[in-house]
Amino acid sequence: MFERRGHRGPKRWTTLVRLRRLVFVCVAILVIVSFIAAVSLWLQQEDIARSAQTGLGGRAVSAQGEELILAVTVAGLVAMLVLGRQIALTISQPLTQLRDTIVQQRAGESGAQPREDLGSAEISSVAREFNALVKQNFALQQIHARALGTHQLTFEMARAIRGTLNTQDALDVVCVGLGEGLGADRVVADTLGLDHELLLGGQWHRSDLLPLEDLILLPSLGAFAEELWQSTGFRAQDDLLEVDEDSREIAHTFYRKTGARAVIMVPLGLQERVIGMIYVLQVKEPRTWSTSEINVVQAVAGFLARAIVEAEHQVHQREYVARIERLDRQKSDFLATVSHELRTPLTSISGYLELLEEEDAGELTVQQHGMLEVIQRNTGRLRSLVEDVIMLSRIERGVTKAHHTGVSIHALIARVTEELSPLADDNAIALEIDPGPEAAIVLGDQGSLDRAVINILSNAIKFSRPGGVVSIRAGLDQGAGRAVITCQDQGIGIPAHDLADLFTRFFRASNATDQAIPGTGLGLSIAKQIVEDHHGGQLRLSSVEAMGTTVVIDLPLYEPAQIVGAGE
């Protein structure tokens, strides 16, 4: 037999007791009926015996006995049926109600519950357990719904923070989002300096509350933020007036300044750095903060800290770029000024050299002519350096393509070789020149392209041995739409280990330095920038030490549509 535990109210028999009771009653009725039938039969037999002696009334007595037996039997059966039906109803009705409740729950009626005061103790126990299960399921659904809500809130806050442009906007977005999303009364977020001084702050509050005047709330909370960041990472207090002895003073002071009864405090930090703090406040009454609510504030604090650090990084980057650009402009201005100041006296020196060589100031000795040649040679080197510096300054400032025009490669080769023929003659170098077809025309800046080819050809002459041959030729690749200039020498070449750094500014090959061949290390760098950065071409170099060097300049051919595109 099941025991009845923890039940209050009228006494109810268990189903097993009811069944035993039913069987007992049925057996009792059967015994009684059988006893009555036996007695009736005995009496009938006695009557029949007496009737046989008297010869009267036998049939009447027999009929009466049979009627009596039948009536008793029917009465017993009716009593058994009535009792069985009552017991069946006490079982079937509660089960039917429980089944209907299950159907209602399945249809979405979460409030449907079976009665617990119907049926036997077992059925009543099942109803109670079912109701407890329904309540537990409803509680789990509420927890799941809250978890989904906080997850959605976290996602929306992360997206909103990413959409802000600066730290102040991010603080304001966090305050509004947490206040409305968590149903808080007040939210404060601030950033702190190295000495815990307030840098920036944002706040949100219910419409019936006044804003806080002091956003840092308490000076000692800056140190408290450091402590939280190094330990638990948050502090959630359900009631500031019910705290332990160690925290009572700061909690009561916090309550007086803000009116808050409950608070979540989460520091803003990244790695070892504490940036600020977020406060979520409940005013006038305590509040039990759930784990999901605390997790939301912590997640948002992480998003906000990264956004603040990224904003600071962008500010520093912009400041750095601005300083670099300012220094670059100052450098370019300095180079331009120095170049101009150098060019003016060089022009004067060259003019007086010509006058001296022509002996306008009197006859010169052979030794004096030799001295003038040295002066003229070094003046030429200095002039070349000035031209390189001027070109470098132009490159760094940027050359607008809006002023590009069609440049004939044929005419360019002619101009460059004419200019450098004296240098080749002075070094006993033979020039082999093929200016190429006149149809080879490219879009570009004539002065810049002249400087690029001059740098390449002058290097070939300078690094060739006396009696050597330098060839320069131009070609046309109509299929690829390219004009190609090739300069080849049989000079000292370039060591293999120097090739990777050859286009670095001021870099010079080791064998050139060892042989004390003059140069600035700017020629190839300037030529490459002119060809590739400003004219969309390619400059390729191949060299073998002690065997010579080949440089190829590859430029796109001029098309009239290019001028329109360049101007745009």
C-alpha cells in the first residue's frame, strides 16, 4: 500500500485499498446471497416435505422460494455494480482531467493545470507532480527567454559601439543601451586617467530622475576599479544598505551620493590597463541581479574598452601621420631651398670657368688648365647631385598626371645621348645608339623621363672601363602596346649580394665603393620611381659582376584616351 506523505485535507483511500474493499464487499455479498439461497433451499425442502405429508401448498411454497432467491441475487448484483461504478468514477474522472490538461499544455495553454483534490492518493500525487513539472518548465522558459533577451541586447550593443566615431559617442551609446535594455534606473560610464582623474563621462537616467553632477561618483572608486580588474572583474550588490562591515562605509557613501540601493560595477580594462568603469544603478529599492544581467554588463564593458583603445590608437595614428606629413613638407621645402641656393652659385662658378678656359682673363699655363678641369669635373658632379635632389623633391611631392603629354621615345634618346656624349668621350666610351621608331610615343612628363634615362645611361658610362662600349636602343611592341628602352654596358657589373638593395636610396654597390667610383646612390632609385610610380611602367635590371649590366625600361604606349583618364 502507498503511503500518503505531506497531504493535507480529507482522508482519501488509495486505489489498492479501494480495490481490496470492492473485492471484500463482493465476496461478502456472494456469501450472504449463497447463505440466503441455502437457507431458502433448506426451507423449501422442509416445506416440500411437510406438503408431501399434508398434500397441500407444495407448489406455492416452491415458487415463493425461487422468487426469494432470485430477488436476493439480483439485489447483490446491483449492489456490486453500484459500488464498482463509484470506485471506477473515482479513478477515471481524474485521469480524464489529467489527459485533457496534457492536451491543453501541448496546445500552448501554459496555465492549464489538473486539480489535485480529485481521485485516489496515487492520482492526486501524479497531479501534484505534473503541476510541479509545469511550474518548473515555465520557470525554465522564462530563464531561456531572459537569456535570449540578454544575448540579443549584447549583440545590439556590440554593433552600436562599433558604429560610434569617438569615445564620447561610445560612452553615451553604452549608457542608453544598458539602461533601457536592463530596465535600470541610472547608468554611468566614465574613463579615467593614470591618476584616476575623470577624462570623459556619459550617463543615462529615467525621466523622473535628475542627472548626477559628479560623474566620477567617488574619488576612491578609481582605485576600486583597479582592484576589481585584478580580482573578480565585477561587483554586484543587491542592497547597498545590507552589506558586510568592510564595505559598509563606501556603500553608504555611494548610496548618499547617488540614491542607489542596488548596483553593478564593472571596470573597463584591456590587458593590464584600467580605462574606466560602468555603473548600473537601481534607485529607491533593492534589486536581485541575475547572472545573465551581470554577464551582459561585463561583455559590453569588454566591447567598450576595445572601442576606446581603438579610438585612442586612431587619434595617435592621425597625429603621427600629421607630424610625418609636416616633417616631410619641411624636408621637401628644405631640399628645394638648398637646391636652389646651391644651383645659383654653381651657375656662377660654371660661367667663370668658361671665361677662364677661354682665357678672357689672360693666358693660362698647362697646370692651370689641369686645375680648371678638376674644378669643372667636380662642379659637374655637384650639379648632378643638385639635379637628383631636385628630382627627388619633385617625386616626393607627387607629380600630377593631369599635365602629362605625349613624349617621343625617339626624340628622348636623341636628347639624352647628345647630352651625355661629352661624358662618354671623356671616359673613352663608345656609344651605340638606336633611337627606335618614331611611332614609339608614351604619355608622361618629358623632364622626368629625360632624368630617368640620363641616370641609367650615365651609370652605364661611369661604370664602364675605358675603351668599352655602351649601347642604348629603343623598340616598339605593338602587340603588347609597350615601348621598350634597353641600356647595356660591359662594365664592372654588380655583385649578386647587392642586387636586392640596389634601388634603395643612397645605396651603392660594394665594388663601386671599393674602386672609389664617385656617385650618390640616388640615380637608380629616382629612375625606378619615375618609371613605375609616375608612369605605370617597369624598370628591370640584370647584372653579373665583372661582365656588365643591362637595364630595361618598359612603358605603356600613348593612347589619346589616356589624357582624358589622367586629367580625371
